[in-house]
Amino acid sequence: MTLHVYPAILEGDAESGFSVYFPDLNGCVSAGDSASEAALNAQEALALHLEGLMGEGLPVPAPSDLSAIRPEPGAPEAARLLVTAYLPDPSPLHQPQRTHAE
């Protein structure tokens, strides 16, 4: 298993609910009625998003440093999170075969 850690932004409030997005992973989002529910859902969203990228053979972007992410003006940012996901190591059956010339 490989640990993946990505920065995420928690937005919203207790009245309207919370959402989480990952600046490094376009389209990877989660939500919840509470901040803790949204954060827990973010772990599942991250794992599914990364599994999808890997399954399609697409590059997985490197995570940004949390402090390097600029706040969006006017966004209802409630917190910044580091979200983790454990994913299985790629199967050796799916690894590119090396030739003797490499």
C-alpha cells in the first residue's frame, strides 16, 4: 500500500453545509452536512479519484505544498486540510515490460 497525501480546501458553514475540493485534482470534490463529514468524505473522494487516474493510465499530479496554495478571493474558506488515501501498489502484471536494451 502506498500513502498519498493531498492538500484540500474546506468551504462552507454549519448553516449551508460544507464542501471540500482538491486544488491539484480537477473535479475531485466531496461534501457533507458537517465539516467532519465533508473531511471524511474527502478521503473516499481522493482514493476514488486517484484510482481512476491510475486505472486509465493517466498521470497523477504531484501534491502541492499546502502553504503554496493561494486563497481564492471571496471564497468561504473554512479550513485547509491534508487528506490521506492508501492505495494498493500497482500490480507487476500491469507494469511496462523492460527490454534488455534498457
